[in-house]
Amino acid sequence: MRDLDPGDLEDHGAPDIAVWMRSVSRRGFLAGLALTPVLFALAGCTTDEWAAFFAQIENRPVRRNINTMAANDPIVNTYRDAVAAMKGLPSTDPWNWTRQAEIHNDHCPHRNWLFLPWHREYLFQFERICRQVTGVTDFALPYWDWTTLASVPSVFWNSADALFDPTRTVGASDTLPAAPLSPASISSILAESNFDVFGSSPLPAATDQRTFVAEGPLENGPHDTVHAWIGGDMGNFMSPLDPVFWCHHNMIERLWVEWNITDKNPNTNDPAWMDRTFTDFVDDHRQPVTASVAIGLLYPLISYRFA
């Protein structure tokens, strides 16, 4: 049997996940995920499929802190190999490095509440492409914890390396401004219990996903600070051309997971957010993806976890 992922809930004809998620209380959402076996039963999955799915959850890949990794760490090597492979693909290939950055340039939402779920989907599909181009099926994208390492990690500074970006306006020894990334600042951000503030501002269902509304403290603080400080490719919407982008955004993802799952803060259950779908990505078979915000909520519980 092939590996299952959250999209299989839709592929197997399971009841509308967004409707189900809204049917439970906002604070009861995480507890409600225990109903996943019921959904699989309703979808016609066998006992063996159910067991395989939950074995996959238990053993899902772990996203680790790149700060502590040596240049030859297996995770770094796989990431380097993936980036090199994508850079070597023809420009017509949807996995091509520049084509992947153009997804961000052309579609990424900022300054509204789609900022977090859209970038989650982007990282999720990118991670799966990395596995495909390297053959390392358990690869998990590392994150850069800039709260404990205020400079761009050393693995990104070898000028002969696929992880190097020559456009950066900072050097290996430069350090980020302390205030937006201090423990006190991050604690203050995580203490915000309203998703409409934490996750940036609400956007009506029919409004274009790239409409600027207002930034929340996570986007306005550490997210924007790191992009602007590094500069070069990281300072514009083609920022994914710099391999550090993916580790930076994975840290943003890690903080959302902490806020949502560890600290048990609820996301909004507004249909304008839950029912949003993104059609901007390709998967690990080069096929277009239609991804819902609702299904993306399952990713850190089913497909990966953080160390």
C-alpha cells in the first residue's frame, strides 16, 4: 500500500472535512482529531489501511533545527542535493528552482490570514519534491531557529555550494537585530490568543488571496525582520531563490504549530478561512494541486513533526 497523506481523506471520498471541523467547537478541534479513524471507516478504508496510516503518523519525519547541524549532516546533504537537482532541471520543469520561486512571486498571500496556511502548503509540497528528487523518502525540511542563532547558519555560506546565495546583503558574521526576535518578543507573540490577530487579519471569502489587509505580530515581527535584514533575493517576492528562505519559513511554521497544538490556541472556524483552497502548487508527481486550508491543518499531526 502506498503512503497515505491528508489528501487521502478527500481521495477516499470522506465526508467534507471543512464541514466536520466546523461542527466541533473551536477549542475542541484538536480533541476532535481523534475522530480521524471514524472518517476512515466512513471512507471505506480497511483495518490494515487504518493501521498503516497510524503507523505512518507515529513515525512521521521530524523537522530539526539546522543551527546544530554540521555541513555534512545527512539532512543538510539531502537538502543541498535537492536544491542542486532543482537548479539543474530545465526551465520548463515545474520542479525547477526558479519555477518554484515564481510560485511565491505570483501567488503568495501576505498581510492577511491566508499567510500561514498558504506557506504551510508551499513548504509541504516543496518537502515532498525534495524527497522525490533525492530518493530520501524520510527527508524532513530543517528549520532555522533565529531565536537561538541570530546569524545565517554556517551551512549556507560555502560559495561553491548549492545552498549559497550571492545576493545577500549580510555576511556570515552579521547578526539580526535583537528586539523582534528576543525571547520576550516571541513569548508576547505566542501569548496572543486571537487567531485573527496572531495569523494576520481576516479576508472575505471572495477577495483575492493577495489582498493586503494588515499584518499580525508574527508576520510583522520576526518574519518581515529576517527577510529585510538578509536582503538580496530574500528582500523581494522571489525570496525562495535563497535556500535559507525555506528554513526561515519553516521556523514560522514551527511557531504556528507551537501556538496552535502545543499551547492549544484555536484557529478561526470562519468558513471564509476554513473553506479557502489554493491551486498554486504542483506535487511530487508534477501534478497540479488543489489544497484546502482545512486539510492543511492536519499536516503537522499526520505528515511531519518538529523536534
